[in-house]
Amino acid sequence: MFPQPFIRRYLPDDEYSILMLEAEAFNEHNPYEYIHFYEVFHDGFFVCVIGQDVVGFIVGYALSESEGHIFSLAVSKYYRNRGIAELLIDHICTYFLLKGLQKASLEVRISNKPAINLYTKLGFSAAWMEFQYYSDGEDGYVMMTNLNSYFFRKEQIKFFGKSEKRKERGVN
Ligand SMILES: CC(C)(COP(=O)(O)OP(=O)(O)OC[C@H]1O[C@@H](n2cnc3c(N)ncnc32)[C@H](O)[C@@H]1OP(=O)(O)O)[C@@H](O)C(=O)NCCC(=O)NCCS
């Protein structure tokens, strides 16, 4: 049986693990530069730990008085499809809510189906498209959710149980 995942704030000792996760998940930018950028938002930089391993991270910050922005999210390919991204998003949305923010936003590549499914499942919807948002010219969706409806939707998901889609993909 796996030890339970838990979420905590990023610590300087996590740098190497984040570097590895960043390089594995996104090959379009320099992971070192990004980690230093994430550290600026230390308050909203959370990691998921299982046993001794950092297996995922999320970074977000208050973009305005009402909006929290999720800047980056990644889960190790060895630990995907176990609900870790959902745990990380729950955590940052709670953090945004406790800061008095009302909505959360993010950008996602239009080709990133796993991430779009994840955000849609949690109640985010595409607000508009940013043309050629990414360095390779790919377009991105800006997705948004209202934080109150986010937590309401989570309760509904708990009530209706495990998604059929997860079963279709052959994961428990
Ligand atoms: C996107 C990512 C963060 C998902 O992490 P994860 O821990 O595997 O996601 P979860 O297990 O919490 O999945 C939750 C939901 O996401 C969606 N999802 C996740 N992986 C999926 C896949 N391979 N195909 C389709 N939908 C998927 C599903 O809706 C899933 O709910 P379900 O299992 O009840 O159907 C992970 O694949 C990743 O790190 N990818 C590379 C980096 C990246 O794309 N980051 C997001 C940038 S915007």
C-alpha cells in the first residue's frame, strides 16, 4: 500500500525534485528560470509528497483583488491518474479563498486534453482563447471558475462517486 499523499509549501530542498518534474512535464522552457520565478510566489507554491518523494507541484498567486491565477501545475508521470492534480488544485483554491479571492484562472494549451479534462471536471470553463500564446505558436484557452461553485462542484463529485471515464482509461 502506498503512503498517503500530502500537500505542503515548497522548501528550498525541493529544488532538484521540482527541476526534474518541470523538465519532464514541460520541454518548452528552461526549468531553472521557472523555479526561480516560482519562488517569487513562495506563498502560493505547494508540493505533493508521497513518502520521501515530491511527486507534483502547483504555483499560483493573486492576480488582482478578486482573482487567483494558477501559473503552473505538474504531476510526475509515475504518479498520474491517482487524483494528485485534483488534490493540488483543491489546495490552491482553498488558499485563494482564504485570501478573500472570488475566482481562479489559468491558461492551458488547446491540445492538452488531460489538463482540459481535469479543469473541466472541476468546473473551470474556457472564457476565451489566446492566439499563439505559447512560444511554439500554439493557442491557449484561458479557463476560469468561481471559487464558491468550485467547492460546491467538489461536493457533487464526492456524492456521485468515481468517474466512469477513469474506469474507461483502465485506472482505479
Ligand atoms: C495534467 C496533469 C497535471 C494531471 O495530473 P493527474 O494527477 O494525473 O490528474 P488526476 O489524477 O488528478 O486527474 C483528475 C482528472 O483529470 C482528467 N485527466 C487526467 N489525466 C487524464 C488523461 N490522461 N486523459 C484524460 N483525462 C485525464 C480526468 O478528468 C481526471 O478525472 P477522472 O480520473 O475522474 O476521469 C498531468 O497529466 C501532468 O502533469 N501533465 C503534464 C503537465 C501539464 O500538462 N500541466 C498542466 C498545464 S496547464
